[in-house]
Amino acid sequence: MNKESNTEHLDEVNPDQVDWKAKDDDYWKEVLTPQQYAVCRHEGTERAFTGKYNSFKGHDGAFYCSSCGNKLFDASTKFDSGTGWPSFYDVASSSSVTLRTDERYGMSRTEVRCARCDAHLGHVFNDGPSPTGQRYCINSVCLMHKDN
């Protein structure tokens, strides 16, 4: 596939009625692009300043998980962090994501995962703007935007 992101598998089902965490690795390899698979299922990172949503300026709608369609972030919380990845200062709801400690690469960070399908999304840092002071640094391939 030449596409950066594939969400066609979401058109075939009601995403709210699927047990996404029960899907095995073969399923994800089949429905995601190679880049999505590497980032979302194997904790990869897309190169800075290359993702389709890094420069995205719209404040309408929301961002959803490209693996399972779970609502993650309201577009109005996106800001330009200058880091090269889409950044948000808050999640859509407290049940949108899960957080866990990531001690890889000789540093301690907080990993952000989709609460519904357990996809790796990125990391959250405590250097964001008001009102939360949080910067959810998210890989574009893990996201899809929908207007209201």
C-alpha cells in the first residue's frame, strides 16, 4: 500500500461492538499499513515532521484511533509544539487512553495507548500549554480526523 494510513477495516464494522483487544497480530498486519503496524502494534515512531497531521490546522471535529476508531482527542486541543508530531493538551475523555511507564532507551517516559485496542499512540510530557500543562505527542499514523 502506498497510503500512510489505512482505516478501511473500520468501514466494515461497528467499531463500538468489536473486541479489539482480542484481535491477534495477524489481523493487525493484514488491515494496517506497514507503517501503522510498526508504530501502533510494535511501539515504533514515525519520523519527525513527516506525519500528515503535524501541520494540520483545523479546530473542528476530533481525532480517532486509526486502528479501532476510538475517539482520542478533540481537534480544538491540538497545538503546534514544534516537535514534529501532532500534539494535544488534553484527551477527549478520561477513558480514551491508558498511560504506562516506558523505560526503554535509557529514559523514563509515559507512553500513551488507545484504551480500546491497546495501540501505541505516542507519549505524554509535562511541558504543554494551559490549561493542563500536558503535551500528548502522538504519531500521525495512529490518528484519523473526522469533522463534526
